[in-house]
Amino acid sequence: MNALIHTSGSGDELADMQRVLENLVRMDVVGMSMARDASGCLIHLSKAESLEAIEDLRSGLRFKAGRWIDTRHAASGLQDPFPLIVRLNR
């Protein structure tokens, strides 16, 4: 979200992003990832797990220093925020 729009911290922008992500997951365009394997590759969540991760965004995302960050995964740093959006191969 930080890279796609000028973020303001409004709850509406979080709700809008959730709606868009849910639609993209349902259309099998993207999925979500919350972890990497030993080689550093993203581990894709199932469609149901992706939708659950999107639904749960509000519990961990906070607007700080002009960016949305996930406070549940502080060790990830700003370069690797969670959850990650992954493009699905067709």
C-alpha cells in the first residue's frame, strides 16, 4: 500500500486496500505470504489463508512515520513488511 498510494493513515485507505486485495485473491491474481523458506523464497498461502491474512490486517497494521507498518513482525524491517503480496503463476 505504501508504494501504490500516497498514504495518510486514514482507516478508509486500509479498508479500501483490504477490499482490493480480497478481490485479487478471489480472482486468483495474487496470494499472500507470511514467511520465507530456507532459500529465501516466499511461501504462498492458500486462497483461504490469504483471505484470512487480509481480514486480519487491521490487527497489526499501524500508521507510523508516514507509512503503514505491521507491528506483529517488527523484525522484518520496512524493506520486508508482512503480509507480502505474491503474484500467482498461471
